[in-house]
Amino acid sequence: MRKKIVAGNWKMNLNAEEASNLVNGVCTALENIKLDESIHIVFGPPAPYLPLVKSMIPSILTETALVAAQNCHSEPKGAYTGEVAASMLSDIACDYVILGHSERRKYFKEDNELLNKKVQQALANDLEVIFCCGESLEQRNAGVLFDVVKDQLTAIFDLSEEDFKKVVIAYEPVWAIGTGVTASPEQAQEMHAYIRKLIAEQYSEAIAENTTILYGGSVKPANAVELFANADVDGGLVGGASLKDADFVDIIKAIV
Ligand code: 13P
């Protein structure tokens, strides 16, 4: 059975005190929610707070509540001032790394070739990857949404089967990120089913069935239940609503 995941991408938000309060609030609530082993709850703080967040997760939740970095470098080490290597994330017991987010594609010009290297680095260092893809509004309106996502996925489709099993895909339509406009459950399901079909063609039906595909883009307590109810939507990658413990907990409840 494939994993279900609710992951929070904090982006460049919160300070240490706010981070502590948020993680405390969520973990306290999680102790009272019945989560089975197939569910992962992931906190994605800015890199400096990863050790703090990891250390705050109570031992009873260490299998369930995990942490994600928001980026890693494409090379193993060297003269890359300001960058963080995948091995360093692994060294501080980070579990996941988010790669391919549309903000990084846009502001840091990350393309398929670079992302392929980053994914390879992450997997070589025992991190699981949350790989983001998604079309812009112009691309959706032009009817090329499926071509765009297919092209973005080529950055991970040369992975071995063993490596691909450590990848979670997050479909995040750019027009839904931070806009308050959410994809309809039908739009999300349509793209998730398409992504799963591509994986089946590239790898196998069994691998496609076992791949977790998250939806991201203005997920909130008010829409999480109907989004997560879709057959191919296995959880969410949440931005703004992951910064408030009550909202994040309500979204988690929608996956249970
Ligand atoms: P919002 O939930 O704020 O739209 O952000 C989504 C996102 O970019 C998660 O990676």
C-alpha cells in the first residue's frame, strides 16, 4: 500500500520560537490522532531550523513525523559558497528533500538537467525526494498542461526502479500556489491519474500503484477533504496553511 503524506513547506517563514510553537502544537495534536504506519507527516522548515524541528519530535512520533529540507545542491561538496550538500542534510538526520518547486524553477532558474543532478545527490545520500511539477496558468489555458508535466518528469524518469521508489511526486499547479485558488478535485485527480499512467509506462503498474502523488496549491482545511478523497491524490504539500498549527492539524485529519 502506498504512503499517504501531509507535508508542510514553510518556505522562508517563521523564526525559531514560532517554529517551536508550531511543531509543539502539531505534535501534541498528533498524539491524539490515530495515524497508521502508512501516513507520514512532514515539516519543511528553512534549513537552519531543521535540527531544531527534528529534535522537537517526541520519540513516540519518530516513525510518523519527519522533516524535509527545501533544497540541496547538485554537487557532493566543494567551492559553492552558501550551498548545502545532500550529505549534510543526511548528516543532521533530515528525511526528505523537496526538489523542483516552481519557486526554485522560477527564481533560481532550476531546469531539468540541474534537478536531475540534485535528485541523484539526494538519493545517493539516503534522502527521500518530494519532486514537484506543475503547469502555469498560461500553459493550462494553452492546453499544454500534460506536455509540461511530462517534460518536467523526465528529470526523474532516468532513475533506476530502486531509486524511483524513494521519490514522492507533488503536483503543484503554479496558478494555485499562494493564490487562494485551488485546483478542483476533478482537475487534481485528472493530472494525478495522468502522472500515474506515465509512471506505469516508464516503470511498471506495480511501481505506479506504489508511488505517492501529492497535490499542492492553496490546500486548506476547507478543501483538503474533497481533494484527498480522490483515488490518485495521496495527500498534500501545503504552504501557507502549514504555518498555523490548527490549520495544519485539520489538513492532517483530512488524510486519516
Ligand atoms: P500554498 O499552500 O501557500 O499555496 O503553497 C503551496 C506550495 O507551494 C507548497 O510547496
